[in-house]
Amino acid sequence: MSTPDTGNFKATRVDAGAANLWHVHEGHFKFGSIKETRVNFAGRTLEQIMEKIAENEPINAPYTKTDNQKRTYEDCIKWIKKNC
């Protein structure tokens, strides 16, 4: 089985999204390696997680412009709603 090409990013298994775009991985949601977009799940209810994501909307906006960015963002939100 081949490793997917993720650009300059090492192949990271994610629960949703894509490692170099929006992703859910090891108890957090963020865009690539951009720390400002990160939302940690530990100790938060689904409602609190979604509130934090909403608060981050101005920070996240530049990373939700392309089709792939939008798709991975939506995939992650669906995963969060189902699993958190």
C-alpha cells in the first residue's frame, strides 16, 4: 500500500480530513500545522468545541476558501458532531 502524497507533511493518520488541510487528529481539530486554528477536545463538551470553532471563524476564514479546504473542514465538523 502506498503512502498518500501530502506535500511537505509526513504521512499522518487522521480521523477526518487530510493532514495538510483541515483534520481531526489525536484529540484536536486544526488546519495543517497552523497552531492558531487548533481546537483541543479534552475536557470540552460538543457544545463547547463548536463554540470555540465558531470563535475561531475569523482566524479560520483564510483556510476555508478552496474546494479541498471546504470539503475537509465540513468532513471534520461532521466527524466532531458524531464523535465528540
